[in-house]
Amino acid sequence: MFSLGSWLPALPGLGWGWALLDALLQGLVGACAVSVLCSLLKVYLYIQCVNNPERQAEKEAIAAQRPLLEPLHVLVLTAVLALVGSRVAALVVLEFSLRAVSTILSLGKGAHSSQLYLLCQYSLGCGVSCGLSFLLEGAPHRSWNLALAAGLAGLLALHARRLARHVCTLYELHSRARYCGVCILLLAAGHGIPRLLRNALALTFTVADLAAVELINRDFLSTGEAVRFWTPLTICYTLLVVYMQEESRQSTGRGLVLRTVVVRMGGLFILLLTVGRWTDILHVFVSLLGELWCLLRSGVLLESCWKQ
């Protein structure tokens, strides 16, 4: 495998250093993808609140500017995604995909849920990381490819954040005065943001699911080992999905979301105690921190989704 370090002299620990750099770059791309998702949802929810006089308090909460929190969120999420191993990240992606399919089917044909987009934040980061790990495995100059991907993802996240800031500051004025092309476009087509996100997430998780299955299966030497792993995994995930569907019918709110995260990670922890490695157990705790960090960061947006 060739990477940025392949052009430098062989030094003790140099390979480990480049592997860490690659992991950080993958995590940065995943964190930027989450940032773009949250920025676009913020734009959509703000526009919905502007058009509803009864939701002025929500509008003000969404528009509250905290300039330092967004870069901090990206940095923390980058570190978490870099620490999580590909095995646990793959399991997180598969679990969310199953849960998303179940939720979409329960909503009915043509329906969408903005809450589901917010709940997929950490899974999206893991999915992007898994996809990059699989697609660039064995690629010449892997580090350069990841650096380019991180640069492009960073630019996209920066422009999405600027769009959200512009909308929260000037959308009401510009949409009334027909002054700004961006705000006029959002006034006419802002309702299509969920459809755009749905299509983008569907494509991303399709690639991530294929990569996740391949990343997990490459650790097995025989079909028997694969069956001993996938059978309890399938049963565990099915029971989790059934449990979460029943919980969602009985209650809503932040308490339900946090309880669901703990139950999901607890189920994954118990599963990996029997069929995993000790590093997988550590990565489950890191994943729990990542899930909680994403949910706490987007608390205002989640509240707005629940009130829709």
C-alpha cells in the first residue's frame, strides 16, 4: 500500500504516524458531512418557523449564533471518528440502516422525518469513514486522496455553515424585499431540502452498507466463523428495532432519544463481549460518546422537529 509516507525514508514509527494521519483525515471528512447535514436542516427548520407565526420562539432559538461551537463540534467529532475502529463503525452503520428502513416503512410511502436526519449524524460520520476506508484500501497515494477529500469536504461544510448564518440573519428581510437571489431561491424551493437530504443519505448509506459488510467479512477465515457472528448480530439488531419502534409509539422527547442510544450501544456492547475483541469494547464506549455529543449539539433542532 502506497501513501504519503511511502515517499519518505523508513523510520521507526513512521508508518504508525501516517496511519494516524489517514484516520484523522477520514474522521474529518465524516465530521464535515455531519456539519453539512446539520446546516441544511437548520436552514429548512428556520424557514418553516418563519412561515408559521406560532413558532417565533423556535425561530429565535435556531437563529441563536454560537460561532465557536461549530468548529469545536467538528474537531471533537473528527477525533471520535478517528478513534473508532472500522469494525464498530461498520456495525453502527448497519444498525442505523436497519432502523432507518423500519422507520421509513412505518411512516408510510412518501413521508419523511426530519428527526431521522438528525438521529443519523454519528452513523453518517461512521458511514463516510467506512466508505473511504473501503474505497481507498490499497490505493496509490492514499493520504493525498484523503487530504483532497478533506479539503473539499471542509469547503462544502464552510459554505453550508455560511448559508445557515445568512438565512438566520437576513432571510426574513430578503424574502420580503425580493432582494437576495439565495433567499428568493430558498423561498421558492426551500421545501425540497428534505428530499435532497433523503436522496443524498440514501446513496451514502448504500455505499456505506456495502463497505461495512465487506470490512466485517474480511476478518473471517471461514463461512462458519461468519455465520457465528452474523446470526447473533441479526437477532440482536432485530430485537433492538422492535423495541425502539414500541418505545417511539409510547413516548417522544429527548429522554426517549437518549435512552434509545444507551440501549443500542448496550446491546452492541453485550454482543461484542461474546463475538468481538477487547478493542471493540473500547470503541463501543467511544461511539456512545460520539452519539451523545451529536445529539446534545443538535438539541434545539431536535426540539423543533418534535414540535412539527
